[in-house]
Amino acid sequence: NHRMVDVRVTAGGLVPVPLRLTRVEQLLEGQSPDDTLFETAARSVVLTPRPDSRASAEYRLDILRTLIVRACTQVAEEYRHEN
């Protein structure tokens, strides 16, 4: 049973300075890759992205959460194919 180690998740373009999403990292660290876990970790993001003329803060947060799930899923699938 494989476990995730040295997990790092960052976000840029949502707030003035790129930041690490340490809560997401903590939820994933040491766990087995799992779609439900990825969704839970993505929903744990609590921040208020800066809105602009192209997208609201709510939309940006929704996209961030979607991208976290996609990235985690992609990395897990790539790892399975390599091992």
C-alpha cells in the first residue's frame, strides 16, 4: 500500500504572493492516494482570492479546488503506471 510523502502544494495568482497550502499538504501526507481524500483536501482550502474583472473570488476558489483534485489524481495515476 503506497503512501504519499514529501507532499507540497502551492497556489499562485490568487493572492498577492504565491503561497503553500499547508493544510492540504498535511491532509495528504502519509496517506494512500484516494479520490475521496483528494476532494477532502481540496475542500480544506480556506482563503479569499482577489477578484478581478475576469473572475470572482468564489470562482477562483472553486477553480483552485478543482485543480488540486486534478493534480493529485494525475500524479497518483502517473505513479501507478511507473511502478
